[in-house]
Amino acid sequence: MILPIVAYGDPVLRKVAVEIDADYPGLETLIENMRETMYNASGVGLAAPQIGKAIRLFLIDASPFADDEELSDENRKALESFNKVFINAKILSEDGDEWAFNEGCLSIPDVREDVFRQPEITIEYQDENFVKHTETLNGLAARVFQHEYDHIDGILFTDKLSSLKKRLIKKKLENISKGKIRADYRMRFPNAKKGK
């Protein structure tokens, strides 16, 4: 089932999400619905807060990035197979010199800005079967993970912009929260006028 994606301005996007365990009700269905919602919106990641649930769960399918011609064969292969469920994830370490990449977010349609992030991270998480994993991610895989991880900590990519950039997009963000935007997927707007 395709779920509405929560738009910028909804308080759930600012909550630090809580950990879950294998007894979380309807988890398998929730993951399937999130996957369907992510693909319907042409996203490469979707965090539970973006569908209104403040739990430490997100999905990533970075395979669309594998089409980038500038990637090495090793990076291309890594991205092609980077399709995972992350539960109760933690970043153990971040390494390297920060690099900029143009990011967007399904909760903030039509806003794309360069965000600086570190290129290598070591992470720990549980998969959908609650098996624990520790991995090191690089490049775009690390970036997509960091973006989704921020969501479960109540952080949006727009928080990482300079104060000037924030001022320049302020009106756009207000319009998104009011539903004054066209998205190609279902959304839930926190400040939309009723009766529209």
C-alpha cells in the first residue's frame, strides 16, 4: 500500500525516533508499504518518520545511482546491490574530508541543495530479521545512509545549509508545509488549509 509522505513542517520529522524490537506490530507489512511508497515516489531512501512513524527504521535502494558514468566499477557494483532495511542503526565512526553533493528529500519536494558529508562511515544496524550487522560504507552509499539516518534523529538536509541558503529557501519551505506545491506522489501537509 502506498502511504502519504509527510511534508516539511510536520513535527514528526523533528522527533528523535525510538528503537524497536522484533515484536513491533505489523513490521513486515510496514516495511513492504514503505518500499512501495519509496519506489512510487522515485526515492532512493525512505525513513519511518517520513510516513509519520517516529521509529528507528529506514530503507535504502541506491541502485539508481549505479548509472552514474563517473563511478568506478567497484562503486557501481556496490551501489547496484545496496538495497537494505536498517533498524536501530548507529553510526560508529565517520572518516575523510567532507564533500558536497546535491541532495533532495521526498518530504521537501523541489528543493535541492549541496550538502557536505564525510565520505566513509562505519555503521551498526539490524536487518528486517533483527540480525546485527557492522559495515563500512563509502561515497554515495555512505551519503544516502547519512541522509536517512538524519531522519531518525529529527534532522533534515536543509538543517545543514548555510544561514544564507536557509533564508533563500525559507518561503519555499513554508509553501511546502502549506501544501502549495505539486508532487508526483501522495503527501500529507501539516499546515494545509482545510476544505481545499
